[in-house]
Amino acid sequence: MPNPNAIVAHVVRIDPPLDRPSSDERGFSIQLDNERTVRLDPADRASNGRARVLDGLRELRKPVYLEIDPATSVITRLLIPYVTRVQGIRPVDTGVLSIELERSHARHLLRASVPDASEIERALRDSLKSSTPIAVTETDAHEIIDARPFPIGPGQLPPIPRPHVPPFDPWTMEWVRYWLWRIFCWRCWPWRWFRCISMARAQQVFDSMSATSCAPLTVSPPCIPFMYPDDGCWARASEMCRLMIAMGLNPKKVWIQGILHAVTKNNPACFVGWNWHVAPTLCVRGKRFWQTLEMVIDPSLFTTPVSQAQWKGAQGDPNATLTATSASIFMLFGMSTDPAYTQTNIDLATYRMYLLNRSLGPDGPPPYANCP
């Protein structure tokens, strides 16, 4: 049976408010929408930070997973669940299932050794079959420990076309526009060369993007959570494109699909596993007069602009496929857009909370010194 001391609920109120210092030795009191009140232990150094996570989730109207000491109602564990739909389930090893979730490029695992694994699997398969939302909670290592149907309010989870890797179709409008642009550029390549930026300018742009990175224990908006590379790349790419356009540049995006494994100092395990990833690209002048390169700007993996071949090579799957799109494509699956950057801001705020919650954990904030 599910953990009787685990709660998945929305935060209604935090008392005292975060902008008012507390003189109560009992610490913060958290009122949940299931009419239950729980507490943060004032003796816990992470208490103030966890109150910020809870308040951030309250503002975003997103639920929280809490494990509670039944005797004292003190929060002993805080995790941020995905409220999403399941899009795929497949075995990857003996007793291990890989769970694909909508609006997530991370690799989520369900191990048979987890308590209530059979009930969790049943809930996940029900969501896959019926396309209904589910709250999926996992550890910081992306191992699922809880899954339960979760009602949502209007507009909290918009309908999303069922994700799939789009096959190459030269007659789709996106590909028609892409090839017409290539033909146009070929006819006037000298002018295109001058319109592309220099490598020095590309490095300046990269440094400007990298400078927006969140400090992991403050995560002050509008910072970009590059130090939480596990998930949310589409929002990071969208925000970088917005900033580049404001700088007078003409970015595009490149998407990669495969069984990806990227080394990073910003995860306690020193790597992240992805099913796909995305980053902006910029046209950069090569060393020869006629040469141009689409260079990838990805501060979550690099410290400098890199070629698409280098970017692909760093993600561990030589059979992965690349897809180029315009900057306006927010999610490749369904070719959705976000012209007002509304969903971009929501997703960035969500992954700031993931970064802050990880930084408050036993491993502390990234980068991690144990990683090569």
C-alpha cells in the first residue's frame, strides 16, 4: 500500500509569511488544500529554503510531495512531483522500467525493488492508456517512488499532442520554409556570410547567456537554471532565443533525439540521462570567406559555442538524430509555439524550484567537487 505518511497536495498558506520574521519556536506552519496543517522543523538548517520552495510551488499552483512524521506533523522529506501524462513505458533492464513523461526530456526509472512498485506501475499504465493526468514523484536520481491520479484545475495542464519523433517529410511547412531559406541563402551567400556573426561575437553571446545562470541557493528570477540540467531544456532554449532576438540576432534551434548520456558537474551522479535535448544555434562566419557554421549555444553542457557535431558527440549516442527548426518552435513534438513566452516563464520558475530543492539536499548545491 502507498506510504501512509506521504501527502501530495497544494500549498494554501505559509504562516508566518516569508517576508515577515518568525518569533515562533515552532517554525513555519504549512496549510495544505486537504485541510491538513504540517510544519517545518526550525532546528533544520534547510527550513527557510524549503519554505521558499513551498511558497514558490504555491505561487505556481503546483503540488508538493511531503513525507510527514505522524507524531509531530513535521516535514521529513520534500519532493516536487510531475503532474503530467505518461507517454511511454518500456523495460530497460531486469526489474527496471523506463517511463516517458510529457513535457520532460529526463529519463525516469521505476525499479521493481521500490515499495509498492506494482501499484505504481498500474497507475502509470492507467495514465498511458487513458491519457489522464497523474502525479509522479521521484527521487533526485529520477527513480519513481510514488504515482497517483491527480485532479487538476482548468488550464493547469493544457492538452498536448501525443509526442512522437516526427519523420522527415519534405512537404511539411516547416521543412518547406527551411529548404526555401537554404536555396535563398545559396543564391546570395556573400551577403549571408556578412550577416553571420564572428566567432568572437558568438563567444560574447554565449558569455551573456551563461551570466544569466541561477545561483543555486537563491534562484532569483529571471535567472536561467542551467545548473539543473536534468530537465527543462526547452524552456532554457526558449528564454535564450528571446534574449538573443532582443540583442538583434537571428537564432535557430537544434533538437537531438536518442538514448542520451551527458557528463556534468551539476548533478550529484556526475551525469544526466535524456531522451532528447534542445539548444539555440547561431550562424557564425568561418575562417574562409564563404564558410558559415551553425554553432550551438548550450551553457548547460559547455563553456563556449560548439559545432553541432561536438554537441551531439557530448551526449553519448552516435545514432542520435538532429533536427533543425526555427527559434519559434517551443516543443518539437506537436510543433507548438510560445510567442508570449508565458509557458517559458512558468517552466523556468518550476525548474528553479527543482534546483533550489536539490541544493538544500544532502549533496548541497552544484557544481559537485566529486565530478571530474
